[in-house]
Amino acid sequence: MFFVGIDIAKNSHEATVIDCNGEFIVKPFKFQNSIQGFKKLLSALTLLSENISDFEFGMEATGHYWLNLYTKLIESGYNVHVINPVQSDALRGLYIRQTKNDAKDAFIIAELIRFGRYSETTLSDSELLSLRELTRQRYYLVDCISDAKRKVITCIDKVFPEYQCVFSDIFGTTSIELLSTYTSPDVIAELDTELFSQFLKSVSRGRFGKEKAEELQNLAKNTFGSFLFVDSASLAIRQFIQQIKLLESQVKELEEFIKEKFSHFDNQLDTIVGIGTTLAASFFAEIGDINRFDSPDKLAAFAGIDPSVKQSGEFNGTKCHMSKRGSPYLRRTFWLAAIAGIRYNPAFRAIYDKKREQGKAHGVAISVVMRKICNIIFVILKTNKPYEIILPN
């Protein structure tokens, strides 16, 4: 049996081959992260044996750079183990000279495979990986929207701070159209009131009219905003509004795609009241195979919503915070589900209210709801039975 350790990098990888005794059979060599590099790797292995079952590969889950090589090796029929980098770091610490280079890392990975003392990174099927990419892309777009909105508010604070008191939501339809068309306070102040009234009535579908127009113009004429930033801020606001509109349309398109992809899976997560299809899809994609976890506590630890433990000697910490050691995407999904849950799910709301009545802070109450949702999701994925609302006693 030959053990092939591969140190993953962006442009090129380093491989080494050892035998059952840990002796070098092929000294470390580099090959490109390309089809030509893959052929070079196979050529080196073929010189040792043409039987693919004689080889066991090991590589770290480093970013996304390992995926192409992993896929090609699996397609070729090789046995490949993808390990967590934390495990190779632990073995590296056993060496007296704790040097770190590609050749040494490749050898350490091969040694881990030879010892057999490792746990593999669980890999999902292509459909689940695709769904995960989609849900994470949505989070990215939502963050971009939030960032653009924060920058719009900053610009408004500089030139027309009174504007934020005019609309309950400055990113609502009426306000967005107004900011896109008449950005600066001096332009609003000089508009014909009747024409401005008609504009507001049109974009708000009759909700606002002359009264709102006069209010805006009075504020614009007496604004405390700085005239130094009017031109630059006005341009920035228009551009950020354009970005927001584009990003929101992309989020809607993405959510439809996620909904279609999620419908291919047989599960009952979207039956949980307060959790829509998008959140359910995110839970499903991030958790993957629920059989990896034999208890809700282990699922909570994977998400990083378990309590951190502080203990030293006879000291035991009484104030334990969320560990936040696990998947940030899954943890974020639990948080969003808890926020939505206390609004739409009476069972989750009852749990939240009870904790608040006990004097717990908002964040603590939300974390309790998150753990409750974790328990429910664990059971639903294990049993594939729909959710039923059960109010706490």
C-alpha cells in the first residue's frame, strides 16, 4: 500500500508518497493545479503500480483549491481522504523542529493517512454543495445591500439629516424613488410644489401628496446639512441606490433558484412556522448529513451555539457565552430563524417572553430560542416528520 500526501495550494500542489513503514517511495514533487499537472501526478504513480487500489490519498480541506483535484481523483477511481487542517497541525506539533514547508506538510498528511488516526471532512453530494453555494451567495448579496444602505445613510447625514424623520423607512419604495430622482436638499427646495406633489402621489400610489411635499421642502430649505458635500454626496447616493436596486433584484432571482433547488430534497424543515423556504434551505445545506450528529448538542457545537466552558482547577465559570467556534453560516441561520420565530411562531415567542420575564437579556433569550430550534431541526431531519407547534407549559 502506498500513501500519497498532497499539500494543497492555489497554483500548484506538492505530493509525496510513503509506504506502510513511513519510508519515502517518491520524494516530494510539485505539480500544477491543472489538467497537465494532474497527468504528471498520475504518471508518477503509474511507475509504482497500475492498480489504483494500491494508493490512498490524503489532502487538507484548504479553501476551495482542493476541489478540482479531489474530483479528478475520485472520477479516476482513487480512494481519497479529505482531512481537517487542525489534525495535521496537531501532528506537526509532535516534531521537534516545527518547520512548515510544502514538502514537510505533504509528508505529514501522508503520515496521518498511514496512521489512520483522523476523521474525514464530510463531503456532500453535488446537489447539496450547489444549494450551499447558492445560500451562501445570498448571504453575501444581503450583506452588500446592508453595506450600501449604511453608506446612503452616511451621505444623507452629511447633506440632509432631517430627511430620515420624513419616512418610516428611507429605503421604502417612495423614498428610494425620491432619492433616485431628487437627491440633494437644494434641488428639493427649488421644485415646483404642485409638480413635486404629483411626483410623490405617483411613486407612492396615492399615499403621499401635497402635505408630504410641503413638509420635505420646508425641511430642505432649513436643513442643517453641510453644503460642502452636496455634489459628491448626491452622486454617491444615486449610485448606491442603483446598487441596492440591482442587488435586491439579484436576491429575488437567487431566492427563486434556491426554492427550485430545495424542492428536489425530501425534508420537512420548511414546515417549521416562522422558517421560510430560504432559511430551511440554508439549514439543510449547511448541516448536510444529519447522521453525522448523534445528539442535538453535537449539532449545536457544530454551529457554535453551544456554551463555552470556563474551568480552571476548582473554579467553574457561571457566566458562559456562546462558543461561536462552529460554522458561521449555520450560526447566522439559527439567529435569523430565532428572530423570525419570535415574530411568527407562538411557541418560540413564549420561550422568549419567559426568559425576558426572568430578567434575561434579549441576546440570552434569543440564544435559548436558537437552541430550541436546533433541537427541533435535529428531530425533523432524523425522523423526516413535519413540525407541530407545542406550546411550553
